[in-house]
Amino acid sequence: MEVFPKFIIEGEKIIIGKCSFHKDMVTDKSIVKGGGWFKFVNNMFILYGSSHDFGKASIEDIKECFKTGEVYDRNGNSFLKRYGSKFQFFYSENIEILTEIDDMIKLLN
């Protein structure tokens, strides 16, 4: 089965990884707030879109997870400790019309 770059917000944390369905990353469905997709371009992780399983994650929830450092990979490892100093993280409302970095909301720093 093909896998895709996705994320979910489960409780107070973001889980980022590759999977076939957003629900594949869930440990407790009752606390999932939404999800989306990510692209990796020029040392930038760009979060965007919505989950077919759980709907769109709010920018407020996404920002809070980054602010508190609650960002993990599918194995429960801290994504920010591993990649935070190497890459930049952004959120975009509409990846299809994204043309400049100014169109995105920076999630760290």
C-alpha cells in the first residue's frame, strides 16, 4: 500500500509521518483534533491541507503544539529535538497557490 506524508493532532501533540491513512498514526481516536499533509522543500517542512479521516487541524492547535514542543514522529520520538535546528517549519492555508514564503505562517522562532 502506498504511503503519503501526513500529520495529525492527537490531544496536545502533533504526530508527523508517512502512512496510507491518517488513522494509521492514531493511538487514541477520541482525542484527535484534525490532520493534514506535509511537504518537504528546501529544508522546510510545510504543513497544509486536511485529513479525510479527521478533518482540518486548526492553526491555533498546530501553533500550540510547536510552541510547547509537542511534535513527534510515528515512533514517539521528538521531531523538534531531531530536526528543529536543521529545518524550518511552516503552515500554509493553500499549498496549491503558495508562491512565496511570506504566504506561510512560521511555526518556530
